[in-house]
Amino acid sequence: MFDRQEADKASAILRSVLDETKGMDRRVFLRRLGEAAAGSVLLSAFSAMLGARPAQAAAAVTTMGWGGSNDETQTRTIYGPFAEKSGIPVNIIPYNISKVLAMHQANAMEVDFICGGGLDTLRLVKDGLAEKIDWTKVDKSALTPNQLAYGDYAIGSNTTSYMMVYNKEKWPGDDHPKSWRDFWDVEKFPGARAMGRYTAYPVLEYALMADGVPADPAKMYPLDVDRAFRSLDRIKPHITVWWESGAQQQQLIENKEVDLLDMWNGRATVSIRDNGASYEMVWNEAAYQGEVEGWLVLAGAPNPEGAMTIMDWLGRAEPQAAYARAMYYGPTNLKAFDLLDEEFSKLMPSYPANTAVQMKIDFNWWYDNFDAVQKRFESWLLG
């Protein structure tokens, strides 16, 4: 059984690998992780990719993932040790929050636990889709207080930023795009552009910053939606691709299909730092999610016991630090930063120098306004 003693053992091995590979690149970390897995029954699933299954059959727990390297990394660093020791397989299906809402309404939930992306954790908790955490099964002492912003209904997972990325071969010197106003300036900075169509946020925030609104939540919210769409009208003819996934973002820069785009910081860092894409990230005016995202068990989960069991692992410092090392999204467990070296921490969205120049998204405003604004955004894209 994956009890607290076994979780502590897995954590100790992860701490050792993290300590040994401080200052080394992602590939070295993943290779050392695989070596540790090869010599340990407990961690043997670490070396498995998506679709790995433990030796013992048991009722699976199902979650949703963002595909590609993200799912593979979560399998290596989070789901692998849990599946191996507990005998509970972890199934990953494509992330689709609309599908989750439809399942809930039909009283036919097929997903056990989830890390809600962006606004989704807040919506799931506020709308009653999150099951209350059983603290007799989840060790609260392994968490840090900031992970409990949702009280008994979610555990903080990671931090993410949406940021501008530019082709540094096209703009090799200091005269490169540095703001959303520059992104909108197609005469000074001509080139193929891409933007995300997944949600209206933070595209509307980009548009307002491009139109002169300061990157300050106190001055940004409530959003002037009409002004944002007027600004978007100006850039729309120059967007050659509207991306729909993290994998597509990476493809766009690794294949040099566009010169400017917005990306999730983790995907951008993997492509640039590890895959050799000749692009640069701009932290200035990046849209920072803060600590809004969290792990939760869904109401009506088909395997609530298994889901609550894995919740005891998800928020711990060690798997969060390992995931950060592999995918560059910041941990929310503050103890995880003790396992990361200073230079690596500078790559995190939550690093103080980075947060100082970013614009923090107000998800409470989006909770109240998302449905209407998203509908308008989708109509605008088709118009």
C-alpha cells in the first residue's frame, strides 16, 4: 500500500536525485532519475513513459493531462511511484474541462482527480465539483500553508506564466520586442505571429497592455472588454496561427514557423533550453497565474478512495520539485525550493525578479465574467 511510510521513502530518493543533479540540465536530471528507478522497486515506474502500468492490477484512477511531454513528465515524476507501490494504475485522458462539467451534470463522472488549469480549479471548487479532502488520508504537515488557499477542497500544485517569446535570430540584439505594445507594432517588428485561442484570458489582458493599460491588476481590472476587442481587431490580420495546445506552441518555435507568439513558460523553456530553439522569453508583462491551480478530487469520482490516496503524494515538496526540474513550472510547496538551486529557481514564474515585472491575472474577475467573455471571444475568432 502507498502509505505515508512509503511516500517518505519515495520522497527520500527523489531528494537524493535532486541534490545530486543541482546545476545540471534537464537531460542529466531525467537520466539520473531513470538510473535511480532501475535500482528501486519503489521507483521502477519512474523510467516508464505514459501508459506504464504497475505489476498488480487494481481499480485505476483517471485524471486529465495536457498531452505530450507534460504527461510523460508527470508519469515519470509523480504518477510512477504512486502506481508502482499502490498497485493503482493512473490513466491520463486529454484535458477537457467542458467534458468534466458535462459529466457532473449527467451524474456520470469518469474522472477521479485533476489539476485544474488556469481558472478551472477556482470554478470547480466554487461550483461544488470538488470533494472535501480527507485529512486522515492526506498528510497536511507535508504541505505549506499557501497550498491551502482552497481550504479543504484543493491542494496547490504549480505556478504558470503566459509570456511573449521572440525569434532571436530575427532580432539578435537589444532591439527586439519587449512588450505587448511591441507585439502589436507590426511595422517596427514585422514577422509571422501566433496567439492562443484556448481561452480569452490572458489574450484580452495582452490587448489592453498593447493599448496602454499598465501591467498592474489594480489598473487592469475590471477589464474594459470593448477596448480589448478594439485592440484585438488591430492585431488579428497579422496572426498567422491561433495555437490550441502546448505541443503546438513548441512545434511553432522548434520548426521556426513564427517569429513572435505567446507561450506557457514551461513549454517555452523546454523548447529553448533543452531542445535548442533559437528563441527568447520575455518576462516583462507576462501574465502570471499566481497560485490559482490546485489538485482536487472530483465529486462523484468512480474511485474516490484511490483518488484520495494519490492526493497524499501530489502536493509534497519532492514530486513538485522533480516536476519543476523537468517542466519548469513553479512548485507551490515552498519546501520544494530548498531542493532547487538558485540558478534554476530564476527560471520559475514565482521567482521574485520575474513576478516583479509580470501582470497577475485576477481570476476572481474571470470567474464572474468568463462565460460571456469567452463566448464573445470565440465569436470574434470566427468573424
